[in-house]
Amino acid sequence: MNRGVWAVLLWPNLLASSVPLDCREEQGILSRCPSISQEKLLDRVIEHAELIYRVSEESCSLYEDMFIPLQFQRNQVGYACITKTLPVPSSKNEIQQISDKWLLHSVLMLVQSWIEPLVYLQTSLDRYNAAPEMLLNKTKWVSEKLISLEQGVVVLIKKMLDEGMLTINHSEQGLLQNGVQPQMLESVMRDYTLLSCFKKDAHKMEAFLKLLKCRQTDRYNCS
Amino acid sequence: MFHSPPAKPGLTSCRSPEKETFTCWWKPGSDGGLPTTHALYYRKESSETVYECPDYHTAGENSCFFNKNDTSIWVNYNITVVATNALGRAFSDPVEIDVVYIVKPNPPEKVTVTVMEDKGWPFLRVSWEPPHKADTRSGWITLIYELRVKLEEEIDWEMHLAGQQKMFNIFSLRSGGKYLVEVRCKPDHGFWSEWSSTSYIKVPDYFHREKSTWILITVFSTFTFLILMWLLHMNRHNLKHCILPPVPGPKIKGFDKQLLKNGKSNQIFSALVVPDFPPATSSNYEDFQVEYLEVYVRREQELVLEESKDLHNSCLKSESSTSDCDSGRGSCDSHTLLMAKCREAKEGERQTDRECSPMRTEAQRRLKDWEEEALNYAHAGIVSLEMSSGRVKTWPSVFSPLPRYSSSPLDQQSSLQMAKQLSLSTSSYLTQPGHSTKEALGQSYWDLCLSSKQPHLLNPPTPVCRELQAHSDVNISSIGHKRAPAGPRSPALHTTEYVEVQRVDNKDTLLLQPVVQGCGRMGGCFQMPHGEVYSKVKGVDSDNVLLLQREGMGEDRCPCVEQETNEVTGSCHKSCTVSTTQKPSGCIYTAVPVRDEMATMANGYVDTATMCTLHTC
């Protein structure tokens, strides 16, 4: 409930962050679009990621309570995450050792890899007979905000790393077509796997971004 | 001893305090009597490699500690514990864990509670530090905090959620109370930590502030109390009357409280005796009489008005009075008759009714009903109502001569008033037919015209006119319309102004009684046609005797009268006009000062209303 309140309160922030932040700076012409400082941008991205994680956790809990009553079923999802093939650091030691650039790129990779599966999840949930309205709303909201997060991370990368515009190419991330989850034929388990994996990855994004922020302020004390 | 392979152990829990390391604990089963060793094996997701627990000792017995290097986040661990003894091994159930979800931080540290002052009202400020192991600074773990407070003597804690802040204020403290404060924390995805160690704080007494309030309240209430007391003092008399009403004293005339206090009962009761009560004066029964009016309505539209007194009173009177001079009685109404009536009561009446009115008409009977009602109105509880078939007797004979009967003005007035009341009541009913409605009476209608007069009083009489009109009879109608000359004394007399000396009382007052034509209560009397019998002043002789004359008497007019006169001892006599037609008869009346106002009517009728008291011989 707390997180729901968070989601509601930070809604304008999310909308604000969806404003195009990447102003194309033409030669000799001052940019007319409003720009934002890097710190503020990073803060907003972090808030965004936090919200996404909270909403995804709530969705997962809702789904669990309604469709996955048995505990052993809940434990089976670990192996089937679609993003496990991604080269994402998975321990704090590793995270402490990777660079900022790599952190950002990891975040971007995660975000981009989840946009399409969430859409798929949404369509799958819509086919349910007894899916609660709140669950559908949350998942829908998450999929929408993930796109915004992607935009923010792209701008952040551009600002922090002075890299050019990264092309957002979703077609390359067709992970679902890889047949990663051949075992998951039952739609309920498949959807639950999607939700829980996404929850985990959202937490990853949040953690990476927060660490990144810590590094920006105080590099040597960030554990 | 029986040895057996070990029983299956079981993993109890795995916890990570900071999301960087974690520890798993297991519980061994029965060892089967042999030394048993336990080993923990784990496997990470997406890898088939089985690793054994790196550290069995750091976390204590039956535990496995995973350090930072061995801990992977967002990775599922499949952990199994194996118990081994000489006879066999036993595998526990595998447990899937993800370190991220098994975080249970340490309690917050360095909890400090201080008392702060806010405009005189103190509050508690609680501050703490996150557990030192949790890396909240880098955002690796996001912790939310919760604290609880209670007074030392209370049982229930008061919970406060502090969110991510590390400081909290507690207000609404009890003065001089001792509080206990504890804090705990939880990651955004994980378990609550244990409560921190209790911090004690004592709130200083801010009694002085409460005291000032009490002083204010006391002053205010004292002020109000004083005002109330003063108000009560001012109104003490009223209050005394209200609460302790004075005992009413006896108000009996002649009652002397002093006598009562003296205690002599004889004097008390003698004093109570009112000398002139009951009044011993010669009772003038006329005072108590209520004369009632008998009204006939015949088919021939003859009005027969008969007056008679109250039976009882008249009976009494007739029996007791000795100086009853009813020399003027020319009708059937005489004391003897009345006495007979008393004796016969209603039967005689019935007889007379039957006899006297052979010509009962339907109209009369028709009238009877509503006349009865009229009488009911006229009843007024004063006199008894006498109903006879076809005959309506209205009690207050408010005919003008009637008032003269009474001797004393007061009695007259009282009787008149009674009569007036009755007449009024009856008139209210009877005058309704009035001039307009004639159907009610059929062919004959009549309305009583009675005027109550108080000749002794100069007040103008309130004429309650009930005009008795015969519809067809000219004389009567003419008489009915004829009215007395205007004057305070002039009644609206009508044809029914038959004068008959009822009696003469001891004060030489001639009491006249209107004569009702026709049959009175006496049998054998015929109803005279209207207009045949009048009182006509024949003359006044030297002795100031007014001679009244009757004319046109009916037949058998007054046998009763003669009867009466025989009985009555007295000088007065009345030569009743014999009921012979066209035989003038005169009745001698003695009248004292005949007023000038006494004007004979054009027809020679005497307006007896203008006559004052007539002295009898």
C-alpha cells in the first residue's frame, strides 16, 4: 500500500521525466528545449526505477496470492528467467568492480530486454477470466513506465558517458523467440515466471542506479 | 543398541543481514545412535556445479556461512543438507533461495531519545543509526524504520512508522512519565529486524502549566458561584414561596384562629354559626319559583299559554301559604288546582291534557318534538321540565306581569334572571322558526315573545322577544305584534298579556299572572279562541282599586277560580269572569299607584306591564 502511494505521488515526476530530454543541439543554435542537470536526471531515473520495482513487486504478490498458492511452485521460477543470459553482474563484488559505464549499460540492457516481454505479459493477462483489475492496471503501468525509463537511461548515458545516441533496437532483443522457456507451457506458470523475473531485474536496475549515484557523490566510500 | 541411518535433517532458515552475505541453519534429525556428520551442498541456478558450504563455523553450530565472494545476488541457490553416519546418509529437502529476498537486517543502532521543548510543551526526539553492516549509503539496501513507545506502567505499545528517516518526534507526553522507546528496521524487500535495545527516558514535570489552568478554572467557578449565591439571595423570598409555600389558613367566616388555639370547641363552633342562616324570613316561595310557560299550539292556531309554577314549589306554597289571595285568578291555574296537580302529579295533567285539548293538532304534535328540544335547552337545570303531550311548557314565563309576583326586588331579579336565562336559552331555539320558518310548525307557527322585565329596576329590560303568533288568528296576530309602548318598563307584550291575579301577598302586592286562554290544568276548561279574553281596565275606583275587566271569556272559564276564591280567605276576591261569551266580567284588582304610563291599548287592553305593584285588598 505504501508503494502504491509512492506510485501515485511520484506520478508527475514520471511524466516529467518523459519529456524529451535529449535536445538536439544544432550548430550555433542554442537549444530551445529545457535541459536538466545530470544529478537531477540521475535522481529522477533512480526514483523511476524504484517505483517500477515497487509496482512490479506488488503485481507479483497479487499474482502469487491469486494463482500460485503452493510454495513449491514459487520456487521453480528461478531457472527460467529470460534475462539470465545477459551479462549482468550478480554479486556485490562484481558490481563494485565494474565501471560506471558498464553499470549504465547493464541497466539499459535490462530495460530494453523487458519492454517486449511485458507487452506480451499484458496481452496474456488480458486473456484471463479472473484477473483482478488492479493487476492488469499495474502491469500496464509498468510496461509504460519502462519505456520512459529507457529514455531516461539513454539520455543519462549520453550525458554521463558522452556517448552518442544509442539506437533503441528492440528487434535484437527478441529473447522470447529464443525458446528459452520451452518447459513453461502452462500460461499461468509462464506469466508468473515473467512477473517474478521482471521483479528481480527491476531490483537490479534500482540497485545499479543507486550505486551509480553513490559513486557520483562519493566514489571512495561507496563500499 | 539399535543403530540406524540418520534421520533426514531439515533446513530451518537462511538469512542475510546486509544482502552481501548470508547464513543458513539446519536442524539435524535423530542421529540413529551413531556419530553423524552434516554437510551442506548448494547449487546455483543455471549451473550444475555443486558446491559445499565454505564455512561451517562462523555462524555457529549447524550453520553454513556464505561470505561475500560466495554470495550472488539475484541468483537462486539450491541448498541441501546431508546427514551422514556409519550406516547411511539422509538428504534434506532442497530449498531455493534468492539472497535478495531473505534479507533481515540487524536492529538499528545508537538509539537516542531526548526531551525537547516546544513552546512549553515537551516532546521526545528519537534518533538512531542503521545497522552498521547494512550499506544504505550506497543505496545497496533501502531500509525503512519503525519505532514503538510506551509508558513504563502500560502494557500496550504505541507504534510509529518512520519511513526512511532516522529521526522521529513523539508528542502528547504525560507530565512526569517514564517512557520506553524501541526501533526496528526492514529492507524494502525482506524481513523486519529485531527490536533495538530499549531506551528509557523520563519526561520532566510540566505541572506548572497544568496548575495555571486549574487556577483559572477555580477562579472562574468561584466567580460563578458567588454570582449564583447573590442571585439566590436577591430572590430568597420568591424561592421561599416556591419551595415552602405558605400554608393557607382557614377562611371560614366566623372562624377564629385564636379560639382554635385556645382549644374551646364550643366557642369555635358557636362562632361559626351564622345568625341569619338559614334565612328565616317568610319565605316567599315565589322567590324560588321558576315559572314556566306552557305553550300550546293548536290546529286552530290558538295559542294557549299557560303559566304555572313549579309544581313542587307551588305545592308547597299552596299548602303553606294562608294569605293567598288569588282573587284575580280567572283561569284554571289556581293553587287548588295546583295542589290537585301535585296530588295527581302527572296523571292529572294527562287528564287535563286530554280534556283540555280535544283539538290537539298535528301541528302541536309536530311541535312537540322540537319543542321538547327547546325545553331541553330551556331546562338549564333550573327547574324540572314538564312535558305534556302537545304542550310545551317553557319555564321562564317571561311575560311582563310575571316579574311582579316576586316580592322583593332581589328575589324578583334572581327569578327573573333565571327566567331570563331560560328564556334566552329557549329563545335561541325557539326564535329560529321566527318569522321565516313556518314549515316547522306546519300551519301554525309561533314564536315565543317573552320579555323579561324587572320592573323594580330601572334597567331597561332586555326584551327577549318570543313572539307567539298565531298564524291565522287575526286577533292574536295583531296582539302579537302589538307591543308595549316604549319605555324602560314596557315589555313587548303581546296578545298573551292576559292578566290574572294570582294572589296577593302579604305586602299588598298584586301578583298578576298572565292568563292563558283556554284550558289550564284544570279539566273542563276549554281553550278560548284568541282574542276573546282580555284584561280590560274597567276603571279605577276611589279606593285606588283598579278594575279590570275581562271580556270575551270562553265558556267555563273559571269554575276553578270560584273554587279557589272560596278557599282563599281574604278580603280579596275576584269576580272572575264567567265563561260566558260576551259577558263582560270584571275582576277587581286593587292597584296602587297606577302609573300614568299605564296606557290602555287601543283595543282596551291593559298593558299590565306598566303597572306597578298592585295592592290587594
